[in-house]
Amino acid sequence: MSFYILQKSQFLTKASQLKKPQCQSKWSIKWTFRKTLLGNSNKNSLDSTISVQANVTRSFSSSNQGGLPNGNQGHLSNSSGANTGTTTSSTSGKKGGWFTWSGLLMRWTPIGVTLFAVLEWHFHNQRLKKEGLPYIASPFQANVYCSLPLRMVSRCWGWLADRNVPVSLRPYVYGLYSKKFDVQIEEAENPELKDYRSLSQFFTRSLKEGVRVIDSQSNLVSPADGRVLHFGSASNSQIEQVKGVTYRIESFLGPDNWMENGTDTNSYLTNIKHDKSDKTSLYQCVIYLAPGDYHRFHSPTEWEPTLRRHFHGELLSVNPKIAQWLPGLFCLNERATYIGKWKYGFFSFTAVGATNVGSVQIYFDEDLKTNKYLGIKPGHLKTKTYDEIKILNAIKLNKGDIVGQFNMGSTIVLIFEAPNNFKFNLQSGQKILVGQSLGSIVQE
């Protein structure tokens, strides 16, 4: 568009001869359209044009206050303001470049952190491969994983799972969940989906009478529905959480100060055994409960708990893949450990918490409160903090008695003393149900 410099008198004469003032409005729209087409390729000339257009608008409105309708004047003013605002935003877009403080924090830092993490992961895996070791997490990777706000996520999930689900949506929500995780809803005591108020109530549903048969001939039966992650005997105070990945019994159970006849000269494994001879050994079995499994757990044998320890640990996932990757996973996680005795000596039953497990509930221990808020401490492993309570009132649990429930899938760990002729009748990875045999004493 071209502009001509006219004297003030000639400009007013030309303006008074306009028959259709609406042309000013059309001219402004056409000029705005041309500005849009120009884009940023002709920014310098565009800025000067905006300045001239603004001056013309002010001169015209001051010289001929009654020449144009108010609507047209407003249109010119708004068009100028919009164009000026566009130019301002384009200019401000130059801020926050790569070589500014904001660019350093928002662009370079994430790239550097990601590059460091990838290199650390690569060189760590290369070292494990060269030494022929399983692919497990490095201390750095474990600290990063433990720094994630998984406890906060689990608390939010616990709150959400306890919310009331509208009756009309219950068949769809629970039906989708059942299909996703292969829930056997026909085994539930109440198979009517509309009767479950919340997801938490659906998770902890009870079973029909007689659906789970307790093996009376076996010395030890499964306490829960789930998958057997690992089983076997303990040696040198080390036990396996999965094949090839071990953890220390002392880190899992805590100090052996509950034993009255323990000595500093004996090993931890020998101290916790009731029979100090070589006629007995320590065994362990790990059972993982998937989200679709029956979430209540039962007593695996006749035994008497005398001590409870609540470890305020992390809430990491206990998925089998994570268990293979992170050593000492069960020692890191929050857990409720019940220590006592059975027919053959030492016996312990541990319910391990996990990500999205709203809480662990033990029916005979109402004081137990899990998944509590412990503050945000990135990289801090809360593995040595625990509460200890002696169970004064004698509690005797029979085989198959209900013990408690998870408000989502998790893990049960059994560590017990038994004669050397105790044999497991299991396979690693096997699916097992409540009451099915874990192992028995083989008579020679």
C-alpha cells in the first residue's frame, strides 16, 4: 500500500468528499489481511506501516470528529491495537533462547540429565554382561527409582479406590477390570457387581464357601492366591527373592534381639533357629498376588505369632520384572512382619506393601497402620525404621484361618525353620491357590 503526503487542508477536503464512509472499514480489513499475508518476512516495513497507520488514525479522528461513525473509528483503533499487540508478542518471542538462564534450566539441563542417565545405564549393563552377572540395578538407579513419589501416588490411589462408584457405572467399571486382569467373579461370595460400593470393596471381596479347599495332609499350604516367585533354603544368611538375586535375612527381619538365647558368636541364621543343631534349616517361599487375584490371605499352618515389626520402607512395585531388576526389593519396601513359632521351630509371616497398595490390613492387629505420610525425602531409603510390638495375648492361628487383606495386589514372604527332610512340591512361576500344598516333611 502507498501513502501520499498531503497538506492538511487538502486532506480535509478529500475526506469530506467521501460518499461512503464504510469504505474506511473495508480498507482497514483489507490492510489487516495484507499484513497477515506478509508475515514475518517483511517485519521492518510492517512495523513502519503500523506506525504510519496509527498516526493517520489519530489525525483523522481529531480533525474530523463527526466525519465517520463511531463504529468505524472504533474499528480502526482496534485494528491498530491488534497489529501492535501482534508485533509485541513476536518481539517477546525472542526471550528464553538457548543461551539464557531460562534456556539453560529448561532446555540444556533436561538434555544433560537424560544423556547422563542413558550413558550410566549403558555402561552399567555392559559391565554386568562382561562379568556374566544378571541385569540388576546400580546403586544410582536404585536411588533414582526410590526418589519417585510412589508413596504419594499410592495414597492417592487408596483414596480414589475407596470412593463410591455410581450404581449405574459399577457393572462397566468392575466388568472392565475383571476382563483386564482375569478376575474370576463367579467365585465371589457375592457375584453381583452392583453391590460393591467401591473399587476397594471389590478388590477385597470374599469367596464362596468351599471354593478353596485346605490340604489337610500338607504341613504347609499356600496363604494366598498368586504366583510363586521363588522358594528354597537359606544359606549363609542369604535368601533369593528371585533366581540369581539375593537379599540378607537380617535386613529383611531386622535385629535378632527377640531371641533370649542368641549369642554374638553365632551367625544370624543360627541365632533365630530354635534348634541350634544341624538337624533343621531355614526355608523361604515368596508368593506374588496380581491385581486380579483374591486379595485376602490366610494362615499357611498352625502357628503362634509373638512379635510384630512394621518397617516404614518404600512402596516400590513388586512386579516380577522389578524383583528381577532391583536387589533387596523386599528389604526396601514397607512391610508388616509377624515373628513366632510353629511345630518345627521359628516361623515368620510377612505382608509386603507395594505401589498402589492402599493399605495392608491384619484382622487381629487393629493398631497396624500402613501407607502413612512420611514426608518427601528424595533419595532417602527408609529401610531401618520400624515399630516393634510384642503380642501379649496369645494368638493361635490354625491352617486356613483368615489373617488379613491387601487393598491391591502385593507379596507374601514366608521364612520358617523345618527339618532337613522338608521338601517343596512347587515350580518357580507356578500359579497357586489358597490351601494348596507348598511342601511337606518327607518320611525317610
